Amino acid sequence: MTLDVTEAGERTETPLTPAELFEAGRAARRLLPRSAQADYSPSPGRDPIGILRAQHENRLQNLIDLRVERMSADAFAFYRGTAAIQVADLATAPSTGAEVVICGDAHLSNFGMYRSPEDAMVFDINDFDESTVGPWEWDVKRLLASVVLAGRSLGLPAEQTRRITEETAGAYRDFLRQALEMPIIPRYFTPMAVQRASGRRILSDDTWRLIDQVTKASRKRTSDRVGRKILETNEDGTLRFVERPPVLTRAEPEIQALALGAYERYRASLPPNTALLASQLTLDDVARRVVGVGSVGTRCFVIALRGPVGEVVLLQLKEAEPSVVERFGGVAALPGYLDLSLLPDEQGYRVVSCQRILQAVSDPFLGFLRVEGFAFYMRRFRNRNASFDIPTMNPSQFSDYARTCGAVLARAHARSPKAAFVSGYLGSGPTFLRASAEWATRYADQAEADYAEFVGAAGDGAFAVA
């Protein structure tokens, strides 16, 4: 940004043009050479176990053992639950200083398919609990280290994993440049459609077969289909959850009593058209539900609603804690992106807003609220959302998937004003690709060492609940 002085002597900021931002990015190579992106060394006093224990303090204590169990499955599962550790490590490393709206937890398993309001299947980022405004490098490095760990879990040779990691970085670089060449409206609102297209082949036929399988499986992941399994109908026609502890248990009477008022506050955060739609749904029951790996222990509920003709609509109410990027990475909220008057209290607002920025098309039911001092966000539950099962992929499918995630991440970052700076910094050569892949390899080694320490600490009772 450049500073001008008005006649009254007040300082005002004049935004740089995209061309000026691009040149500023090129100039940043002198301050932080792209080859330096390979550097990683643990900071003194690094304490990954302490960070995890700090995260457990405000969570539901009866679910801590389950979180530890899920993260103990393998090094990749551990990595999925440790965004806080990685941002703490990245906070001590140099960066270019250009911020964008970031996912904050952009590993490979946080991408997937879902149905748009227009009933089209799209592929995009699908987890935003840690989203905020922060260094663009943090998302890219989170993604690339997950590529290395996933490649190792598949038993791929180191050379092949390294090549796929560099190609993923290359997809990010190339698609960022392509997105910035688009007019801004299609740049924001053109999704990555899940359909075969004519022209240049990007994905192999083997990968398209996998996409077809996942698309077919997604047809079973709707509110109506899931409702048949987890709901029963009372004599008066109302819906009631069928308990399946510990994953699904009916909410306590005091929570049920709060539900209707909470639903009204949630509706107030919706766009008018969705708010009017939501006013015609009848809330019948609320259940607690355990989700994810890193999110285990946060407060999460599923709400059963009936439509005018008896249709089932399920919404998920999920606790929104402060982003680990801020809490453990030390990156404070910045003006110009979000309404800072709503922060830090309305963390659900942060999640919903960043999701709408990062996704080309989002769930119209996204909304936020506070209940009994806790911040939440609401979204549809089971909207044909489906993830790709990485352990079942062959090398060709894995390579295509990783590159696609890199492209999607680039298109998400391209919606932020300083994306042109990033593109200028990256350039068109292989320097950043090689350096970032080297960093990812080194950090994957660190994550595996942390995993071994975590398993040992868990065995010694470090996470035992008193």
C-alpha cells in the first residue's frame, strides 16, 4: 500500500494496482529468496504436546480420549488434528508479508465434493474452522506437507512423492496466475465443477472413474437418506433422534429448551431469502454429535427440522473457537477483510464469512449465533458432501487429486486483493516448487517425530482426564 496525505493532513491508504502488486511480489524475492522457502528448523522450546493439551482445556472432557484415539491412528491422522502445532512452527519462520483469506487447515482431507444450491456437484475446500486472514504461505505449506505424509502412507517411493509435491506446488502457482487473468466476477463465482469436459485432458481416465464412484456414493449423503437411519417419527408426527453413543446422543433437556431461541437468532444472520425459507421449518429435536479428528471435543449438535410437506431437513450447529492461526500463530485479525466489530466474540461469523470468500459457491444455510456464551455456526448437514478416500488411491489418482487441491487452493486465494503480489513472488520457474517441496519433506519428518512423541505421551497418560 502507498500513503497519501489529504489537505487536512490525514493519512489515507491508496491501494496498489494489480500490476504494482505483482511487481512488489517480484521485488520481495530480494528480501526473502524463493529458495529460502526450503528452510525449516525447530524453534527453541518447541512444545507440541503442550499445544495439544492447551487445546483440550476448553473442550468437552468426556471426548478427549476419543480425540486422542483418532489422532493416534497414524501420522497422517495426527497431522490432520495438529494445525495448531504447524502454525506455531510457521510463526517463527520468515514470510513475504502478503496476507490473503486463508483456510488455516488446508490439508488434503479438507477438500471434497458437495452440492451447490443449483444442484450441481462441485469440488472445493470444505473445512473452515481455522479460516482467517493470514500469510498465504501457511496454507500452501500445510497442503504440501500433507501430500508428503499421504504419499508415504501410500508407500510411494520418495522420488515419486517429491515429484507429486512439486507438481502440487506448480498447480497452485499456475492456477493462481490463470485466475488473476480472469475478470473478477467469474474469478469469485466460477466453481470447480465435477464433470468431464472437452479439450485438454487434465485428469486421467482412472481418476474420472474414482470421481464417478465418489459422486455415486454422495447420492446417499442427503438429509432425507440419513434421516431414515438416525431419526424416528413419534405418534404426533414429530421427529426424534435415535441415539448411537458416543457419536450421536440426544441433547440434554436444558439444551433442548434453548434450541428454539437459538434457531431464531441463527435465522437473523441468514440472507432474507434463506431466512424466510427457514421460518417455514419446524424444529423437532436436537442431538449432540461427534465430528472429525481435530474437532473432536468441540460442541457440535445436529438439529432435526420438518418442512411444510413433512420433508426432513438436518442442520449442523458447530462450535467456533478462535482460529489456531490467531491463538497459536500470533496473527491478529486485520482490517479490510472482515467486520472487526464482531470479533473476537462472534467466531461463527469469522468461519461463515471466510467460507463464503474462499468457496466459489456456498451453502445458503450458513449462519452464526451465540448460545450461553459459546460461539457457533450453522450449516446444512449431509448435502451430498463426500470426501475422497486417500488410502484407497493408486499413484495416478493421488497425483491428480493433489494437483487439483493445489489448483482449488489457488483459486480460493485469488479472491483476495494481494493475490497478485503472491503471483509476482512465485514467478514462472521451478525455484519455489523445489524449495517448497523440500520444506514439506522436512516438515513431514517433523510431523512424524511429533506423532511418535504424541503416541508415547498418550501411553504415559499425558492426556488423561482427571
